[in-house]
Amino acid sequence: MCFVDTKRKEESLVDFIGRTLPTVVICEVANDADLAVGRAVRRLSNAERDSSFKVIYAVDPLIARRIDEIYVDGMLNIVFTNDDDQQIYKAISLVAQGGHYISAAVFNSLSALDIRSFHSLINSGPERIERLSEGNLSARE
């Protein structure tokens, strides 16, 4: 079953979550203000115990330079707003089942360091809330 709704203009995030009880929330990120809202939604998702939900960031390709920052900040479910419907559907399906999803276009925009840490996070279990570290680098790295 799929249910789609949007936050009403004057509705608070808390009221929206309480009204819709979502499994997945897609948060569009097109500028710095949207990024702050996305972080607030993610904090709310971590705080909700009765009706927990997962968050997917739909990032505007015009701010693709911020993908590394968004990823390192701990957001593991990212698509571009112009990804095709199949990518969006796949993201929703996997995230709703407890997985993580980064679309192919977003994945290709990540730096090598972030790709390594993403791979290790995906293979190590549940989503972490804290910022990702750069890991232990050898003297050569």
C-alpha cells in the first residue's frame, strides 16, 4: 500500500507526522534552509518512538556540491529530484523495509572516501545518527 501526502502550508512538522503516521518521509532539499528542515525532520524521526519513520533526501541537482556534506552528516538515503520514478520507487521500497538507498547519480557524485565509508556502513548494520568519521587512515593515505 502506498499513501502520499504533503505537509500543509501552516502545519508544523510534528503535526504533519502525527496526522499522516508515515513510514517514509521524502524531504526535498534545494537550498540551505531546506537542509536545515531536513535535519529537523531527521531528528524528529530519531525521537519518535510510537510512530518511527525513515527519511529520504530528494536533493536538487543544482546543489549537488553539498552531497558529500549531506552524506557525511549522516544522511544515508539520498536521491536527486530529477531521478526517474523507478529510482524514487526503489528508494521508498528499500528504505521502508529498513534498508538504505542512494541513487546511482548521487552515488557517482560522492568522493572516494565517502564511497568507502558508505560501503562499510551498509555492510555493518543499522543506521547511525552521529556524524561519520573519516576512519583510520594509514600514513600512506
